[in-house]
Amino acid sequence: MVVSLVGVLALTLAGWWISRSTGIGRQLGTTMVVLVIGFLVTNVTGWQPEAAASAWVSGPLTSLAITQLLLAVDLRRIWPEAQRLFGPFVVALLSTLLAVLLGAVLLKPWLQDNSTLLAGIYTATFTGGSLNFVSVARTLQPPEPLLLMATAADHVVFAAWFGLSILIGRRWARPVKSAAVLLQRGDLDAPSRSEAPRILWSMLWGGVVLSAAELITALIQRGWSSCPSILVLTTTALIVAQLPGSSSRSGCYGLGLLLIQPFFTVIGLSSPVSGLLGSGWPVFLYAIWIVAVQGVLLLLLHQWQRWPLVESLVASQAAIGGPSTALALATSLNRPALAMPGVAVGLLGYLIGTYLGLFSVFLLGFV
């Protein structure tokens, strides 16, 4: 596990250096660079981190990163932004459901008896993220080979859409100045430039929130065993972020932005395409179809309804990847005011994604 963690950290640091030291790296941003590096490493060398290392990065480390990012959120300034995300998010959910049902019918000759199982799994994961993927997979119990192919396809398609969203947002989004918090460029490099006391205060705040959230989750799960821990964590961090003493949390955003990068390195490393280009191509094609239809419909409606582009992209990412990736996209596009709204609608996806997945299976039972 230690060797795998060192490897992930080394790749992340390499991506961070490239994003700061090269012209193309500065244009793509750290998140996109580490995602591409991870993707290239696993597909060229075949190396992947151990499961325990990936779980630690995706679990405790990412929880700390999310906590740090949310500790910089001022609710009084994000409400105008939050209202604009709900419409695009609903469209993203409906577009996903439409694409899943239509794709299951069109691709049935190639997917055969797996079409209904994949429809349930893909509906769940592309309307609320990996939490719903796991929940529906446990319920439907697909064959292990099919589950592995679906997992790989999910990672590859998610990584591609996340990267494309960054490119679209940076190329065509209009600069926005609002009452929301806008960071200076230097704030994005905060961990490398911050004084030690700022980092120490940020870590102290993060540790307090994580400990409190863990205790509260344990208490809640005595009566509600399926309560998502991410729901408790984000709520706790959000409440603490409104407390006095905001100056002691001034380093939280920059630190959180750095700490979340290993998560995307692991995503890139978990996206091998070799198995998907053989017998798994129908599974891969189905995932591509769903995300492509959702993205195209949302971008078309964004122009028709005149929704801001970045808001539409963050809402799409909240559905496809969940709260943490919506938050990461918002910060990658230098729109931290959309971080908490993205998390909020992503949590809504957590709550309903599993039900939508099972609902799609029910509907396909009539086809």
C-alpha cells in the first residue's frame, strides 16, 4: 500500500509541477493534467495502485479535501448561484434517464440480456455518482465480469467528460463577477505560498470537522443505518464555515484544492481501456452514449434557456460524478461560489439516484 501511495503522490506532484511550469499545463489546470497523467500511465504501463491505497485516497484524503474546500464557503454569498443550478441539474437527470432507456433498446442486440442490468447501474451512477453505482450493483447482483467492465467504462467516460468540461468551460465560459466569492489567482497556489500558521489552522479546522462528522454519523446510523456519511460531513463543514473567525480558515481553500488532486490521479489510473476495446465494447459504447446524450441535450438547453455555461457544466458533473467531482469542476474553473451549490445538487443525486436506477429496470421490464 505504501508503494502505491508514494506512486500516486509522485504522479500528482508531477502533474502539479507541469501545471505551474508549462504553458499548456497552465491552460489545462492541475486537475486535468493529473487526470491525463494517470490515464496515460495505466494504459501505457498497466500499473494501477493497490485497492487499499485507492480506497484511502478516495476515502479519508478526499473527505479531508472536501472539508477544507467547504470551510471556505460563505452561504450568504452563494444563494444566487445555487438557484441557477437546479434547472440544469433536473435536465441532466431527465436526459440521463432518456438516454439510458433509449440506449438499452437500441443496443440490446449487442448487450443482450445485460441491457437491463446495465441500464439500472448506469442510471444510478450517472444521476448521482459512484455511491449509487455500488448500491444498485449490490441490489441487482450482475455477474462479476460485467460489473468490472461497467466499472471501467464508468471511470473512462467520467474522466473524458470531466476533462472535456474543463476545456469547454475555460474556452467558452464568460467571465463572471458577482457577489459570490471570487478568488485571486494567487489563492489557487495557497499551499505553496501560505505561511505555516495558515496551514496549521486549516488542518486544525479540518480535523475538528472530520472528528465531529464521524461522531455524528455514528450516532445517526444507530437509527438510520443507510445514512450517507458524505451528507453528514458536508453539512457539518458547512455549519462550521459560517462560524466567526473566518481569517483562521483563510488557507482552507488552497489546501483543499491541492489535497483533492490525488483523487483525480487515482481516477485516471483506474481507467484502463484495453478490456473495453475487446469484448467489452458494447458496455463501453452504452456508457459513451448516455453521457454524450446528456451532455448534448444539456448544452442545447443551456443555449435555449440562456443558462450560464459553467453552471450547466457543474450541474452535469454533479449528476455524472457526484458532489465531490462537481465541487472539483467548480474549483478547476475558478468558480468557488459554485462549489457548495454543486455539492448540494450532487447530494440530491445521492438521495434519488438509486431509486432512479431501480426505476429504469422496472420500466425496461415492460419492453
